[in-house]
Amino acid sequence: MSTTETSTTFGVVELQQLDTIIDHHDDAVNPTEHIIIRPSDHHLVLNTPDPPTLCQDLLSSIKDTLFPRKHNNFTSNKHSSSSSSSPKRFSSSIFSRLALFFSALFPILRWGRHYKLSKFKSDLMSGLTLASLSIPQSIGYANLAQLDPQYGLYTSVVPPLIYALMGSSRELAIGPVAVVSLLLSSLVPEIQDPATDPVAYTKLVFTVTFFAGTFQAAFGFFRLGFLVDFLSHAAIVGFMAGAAIVIGLQQLKGLLGITHFTAKTDVVSVLTSVFRSISHEPWYPLNFVLGCSFLIFLLIARHIGRKNKKLFWLPAIAPLISVVLSTLIVYLTKADQHGVKIVKHIDGGLNPISARQLQLTGPHVGQAAKAGLICAIIALTEAIAVGRSFASIKGYHLDGNTEMVAMGFMNIAGSLSSCYVATGSFSRTAVNFSAGCQTVVSNIVMALTVVLSLELLTKLLYFTPMAILASIILSALPGLIDINEACHIYKVDKLDFLACIGAFFGVLFASVEIGLLVAFIPFFLGGLKG
């Protein structure tokens, strides 16, 4: 064993004026057992290292994220065992580090070389099935976020393509989701009212998306994955259930054809707004009849798909069937002239560049950054939880820090191309998994299909009734409410159940922010006990 290796074993140790005898055995298990130190009259002096600075810690975290430790140890051992440092070896080391950097940042470079046609056939079918669900859902979620319909479709194009290059989950389906859309419709109107200035509101949403992506990428680079653990599992169960009910109440606007609706999200405010609107505005029952009829159809399709796994495609394609049939009904019967609210114009074409619309200076930057941080944590929590669930089924490990970097870059790119905060959707990921996806190529197929729909089909969606979009969102909400898990939490840990109930009622009767605050409390209490 060399002196360098001995000092490495002990850490940073300086041996001054010592007579040492080192017995080396090839079959040694513990190197320190074969080091015999015989001091003379001099004293042993140990120089302990100074603790690393914060900057050194951050740089080390970035290095560990981009360059795995196993590779670093290999290269360091290789160089320490060789006394020569020729320019060829140096250039080879630089090349290998660059290759490692890009393979860590873009996982598709690792598995893409071994991609086969048989996998593409599965990914093609999965992507097309996924698109049939994503197109109507994306339009509905954009409406929930108080944005024009095309922004939901835009969000199903750029973020999935970026994630396909940088993400490590094979099954995760990327796009707009209900909870994040609710967060935006709750947080951003406090800064800018979409009714008074929809253009300024849209610009602010892009800014929030940019901040969300920046925070997510920073979490990944600095290996701050533990931040996602701030939200306990019990609190997430309660928060998601409360958010599902709030989202459902928000859909009464489309289901009943209400024009003037409250910007608040709590149950009391929403129900008060509904009853006030019904009593003061003309009410058209056709909206309700049309929406409820297709909601029943969607729920039946969902039930059949869950009972018969071979018919997994039925609940996936049911929303698209609902949109097509309801649009034809409205167009042929001219129901829009009898009070049925319709989508009307949807901008077609590719995502327009929105880089110049970001508001990174001005009085609202701090509030936008705060909203971005909240959206970043919730989006990461949902995506990583969904991704790890399906990764465990397939028997592979999903690295949280890599996912954070991928999510961050895809949302930064999205903010520059007219998208709002995207993440992994549980319902669409389940469809993607059931359809037999093999890799993230299914996200690419889905995104390209949405691009075709933006180019060719947006004019055909003019007569799509708003009630159908509401029914599509309502049909997806049962997956967010897990009563069995809440009962299990109650049996296992009463304090966790208290956090679950607190987050649930906080979202339901106060606001989304209060529900999130309650969800964070168990973490802080645990930290105080520690």
C-alpha cells in the first residue's frame, strides 16, 4: 500500500518524522489492520482539515449530480496509480468527463443506441393513445388555469419533448395537470386579475413558469431532493383530496354555463357565487344536460377500463369521443344559439416564442417568484411520486435529482414557448403504462400528435361546448381522492391523520395556500423534535 493510499484511508493526515513499518497483504479486508506505526522520540501530529465552505459544498453537490462518484473514484485511482500525465491521457480524461456530463444530463444518449423497432411499435401505440386523452384534457386544464385553450395544447408539446431528452422515467406522461392549474388560478389572480387584463395575466403565468423551472433545476443541481420530503405522505393525501373537490366545484362554471364567477377557491365562496349567478343570470339547462350526459359516459368508460384491463384504451379515448360527438351535436342543432357556452376560437400553429413576455423586472417579481416556488414543489412532488410508483413496478430506480433537473429545464423551455407549468400526470401516466409504453418516446409521439392537431384541428373545435371540458376534468378527479389510504393512515398514525385532515379542510374552507401551509407543519414539528 502506498503512502498516498494510507493517507487517503485516514482522511487528511500528515505524519511528521515517524518511523513506520507497513505490512501489506493482498487479501487484506481492513487496510488499517496492517499499518503498524512505531514512533520515535518525536510526537504524532494530526492536521485536521478545515470544514468546507458553503460554496465548496454547492460545487461538490453539482459535481456529484453530473459526475457519479463511482466514475470519479475510478478515474482518480487510475491517475494515482500512474506517474505519467501525458497530453494524450489528459485529453482522454477531458473527453470522458464531457461524455459523462452529457450522458448524465441527457439519459437518452445512454439507451438510445440500443433502441429497437419492436419498442417503437409499443411506444407509437402508447403515444397515440396518450394524445387522445391529452388533447381534450389540456384544453380543459387551460380553462381551469384561466388561460385560453391553446396554451394547454402548447404545454403538451414543448415540455414532453424536453423531458424525453432529459428525463429518466420510462412511463411518466408530461403535460398540464389539474392541481397545478388550480394553483395558478389561485395564486396569479392575486397579482393580476385575468378579467381586467388577460394579456398581462398570461405574461405573468409565463413568468411564474420560468421561476418554477429555475427552482426545480436548482433543486436538482444542488441535490436538494429532500425539499420534496417537506410534504408528508399523509399531508399530500389530504391536500390532493381537498384540491380535487375544489377543482370539481370550479367546474360548475362550465357545467352550468355561468358567466360571472368568483376568483376565490374555498367552498363557501364558490357555492355562494353559484347560487348568486343562478338567481341573477339567465340559466340554460342545456349546458347542464349536455355536460352531465357525457360525464356519465366518461365515468362508465372509466369503470369498464378498470374492470377489464384489455379495454384500457376505452377510458383513454372516451374524452376525445366526447369532444367529437358534443361538437357535432352543437354544430348540427345550433345549440350555441340557445345558451350553450362554446370554446369558440383557438389559435392554431406551433408554439409562439414568449421570451420577451417574461416580466423579470418590476413590482411583481417577488410575488411571481413565490408562486413559482410553490408550483415547483407541488409539481415535483406529484411527478416524482408518480414516476417512482411506476418505476418500482418495472423494477428500476428513479433518481430524484435527475428528475428535478429535467423538470426544471423543460419548464424553463416551456416558459419561453408559451407554456405554463407542466409535470407528470397520474391519470395519463397510468394510461401510458397500460398501453404498453417502453420508453419516453411515447411522449415524443404524443407531442407530435398534438402539434398536428394544432395545425389541422383547432378550427374544428370552435363549437366544442364548455360543459364537455368541465365533464372531462370532473371524470379525472376521482383518481385524486384516496379514501382507503386515508383510512390506513388513521389506523397507523393518528398524528399523520391529523395532518391529512388539516390539509384537506385547509384547502376546502380557506385557500390553497393555507392547505399547503398545514401540509408543511408535520415536517417542521418533526424538525423541532429532532
